[in-house]
Amino acid sequence: PLELHFGTSNSKLSFSSLVKKYGNGTTSEEALEHLLSLDALVETEPGWFKVLMRSYQSKGDSPENLAALTDSIQNYINVLDHNIEETHPRNKFFERHVYTDNGIREQDIPRFRAFFEGRAQQLLEEIDNWIANLPVAANQNPSNLKKTGLCIYHYIEDDDRQ
């Protein structure tokens, strides 16, 4: 990751300019304080910051988590609905599952988690890099642009929810 100067929102490449562009109304100071509290950034020199984490999850029942929950549910429902309605296999959205038929021992859950988390994070970062290298969609008709993504999540079923 680049080390970015805090800068001003008018600077071409600065922490403040990124927050202005992607922060949905959050001030640069609020974003900085929040990311520092999560240990997602480190100040390398006065006014200069380096990202330590490529992703983070908000804590608790924050508005961000509620929005992410509703977006995730809606996206998954849309995938399922599309795949039910679509008759041609090539036009269906990618949707795959891997799961245990009979369950695994509770003490093996941490090993399973350690096994998949690094690999899943690496895959998502590779996909993110690939997307970032696409041509910028400047001056495009918004109706020609489609938001898309890939979600990977881990679940554990409770016995009483079977």
C-alpha cells in the first residue's frame, strides 16, 4: 500500500481526497480516527499514513453492519432468483457451496477457519486487484455500468436451526 499524506480534500492523491471521494459524507478526521482505532492505519511520519489492513469489519450493531447485512441478503436473494429464472446454464450467476455432510468436531473449527481464511482473503485480494486494473468507466452512460462483486462467508449451523 502507498503511504499517503493526510493532505487536504483538494490534493490529488491524499488520505483526505480518498475519504472525500469514497467516504459517503464522513470527514477525513473521523475516518482517520476510526481507522487508527482499529489499527488499520499507522502513522509512519507526521501527517503520513500507511494502510495495514486491506479490509475491516465494523464493530457491533453499527449502521455500517446493518447496511452490509441488508445488502448481502438482497444480493444473495437476487442471485438465487436469477439462477431459478435463467434457463441457459451459461447465463447463470456463479454460486457454489462447500460444506460438511456429517459435521466436523468442534475442536477442528479453528483449524478449518485458519485453513480457509488465508486462502479466501488471497483470492478476494486477487479479484480486487483485477477489478482495480480495469479501465476507468469515466464518461460512461450509467445504464451501461453494472455493480458486481463476489462474497465468501463462513457459517456454522446451530443444532436448533436444522
